[in-house]
Amino acid sequence: MQQGGPQGFADARTEYRGPDTATQLSGLPDGGYVYRVRVVEPAPSPWSEPVTVEVRHHPLSRALGFFAVGLIVFLATVILIMRGARAD
């Protein structure tokens, strides 16, 4: 699997090589990315049609809001478990 740049695949990087039929990439900054794949064994096949992926992250304020809601739910769950344990 190759990742191309804004100008196509002239400066492409190989992001994955192996037998898996699925892979995951993480840590990409916001922006557009273009990918293509091909079979290399037993003989190289032609490259697939390019697929464009747009990466857009949540703003930090929203991410912190999700974290705060998760923390509240976690603490409420712990409190309910502890109260239930005392009642027994």
C-alpha cells in the first residue's frame, strides 16, 4: 500500500507491505491523503485506482468535553458499585 502526496504518486511512500487484508494508520495530521494498493506475489499486479481519504480531527475543546463526560460516567459507575457493595 502506498501513500501519495499532493502531486500524486511521484513521491509515494510504502505504508504497508504484508499478508494482512486490512491495516490501520494513525497519527496523521489533518489533510487529504491518496492511497493505492497492488498484489506483489506471485507477480506484481497493476496499481489499484487511487482512493482519497480526508483526515479531520475534533478541536481540542470538543475532545476535552468528551473526556469530561466520560470521566463523569466513570465516577458515577464507581459510586453506584460502591453503594451497592455496602448495601449487601
